[in-house]
Amino acid sequence: MRRGVTALAVLLAFGLVVGPAQASRHHRAKKPSGVKGVVLDASCPGACAQPAPPEPVYTGSLTVQVARAGDGTVVASEAVSDGHFRLRVKPGTYDVSAVVPTTPPCQPQQGYACPLAVAGPEPSVIVAPCVTGESQRVAIRHHRFTHLELHVRNSCIV
């Protein structure tokens, strides 16, 4: 009887010592990696103040895309309306982009300019969209989320 109790005590002690180590290794193996962050509105309406105020979070609709840096294949994307994103991707090097939906052509008016305007008999029409999103190259590491700030700008505001 005494031997049985001693053996049981040894097995329990061994289970407590080995169990947590195995559990933490198992927990680490399931920890995801990816990119998370915020998209900020870098448009400056009117004359830009110096020093510039903090950029607000972009609240328009856009998509954050993650593409492999090597071949440009999109591996993840997320529609964003509140400016915040979190995408799970495997470790590697990626280009993360804020992609804004196509906006209508810019029409020149007071307070607005149309960059890359085409001259002709018709009113100037912009060749490039007014609102553009930024791309950044990031390295995603195992078991970590890389924090990123992307920017969206409205280049038609003067």
C-alpha cells in the first residue's frame, strides 16, 4: 500500500513538472503572426498648420491588402471602415497597402486642384485619383504581429 502511494506521488509530481512545460510549448506553437495597425488621414485641408496637428484615423471605406514582396500575390485582405486592421499572415516579407475605392474624376473648382490634369476643350479631368493610399514593406516574424501605420491622402485639396 505504501509503495502504491509513493508511486502515485512520484507520478503526480512528474506530471506537474512536465505538464506545464509541454502546455506552454503547445501554446506557443499556436500563437499566430501577422500585421495590425491603423490607417491615418494625412490630408491637409487648406493651409497646413505648423506644427501639424495629429493625423486623425481615416474613416472612409478602404481595403488593407497584404501581398508577398517576391511576386506580388495578395495573401490577405480586409475591408476597413473604422481605420483599424488586423490580418493573420505567415512569417515573411510583405507589401501592406491601403487601397481606396476608385473615386470619380476630379473637377477643378475653388479650393481644389486636379493634379495631372489633361488639357483640352473639355474641363480638366484628373488622370490620377484624388484619394490615394500608402504601401509599406514589412517583415513578419514568427508568433508576432507587426504594428503598422498607413496613410491615405487627398491630393485634390489645396
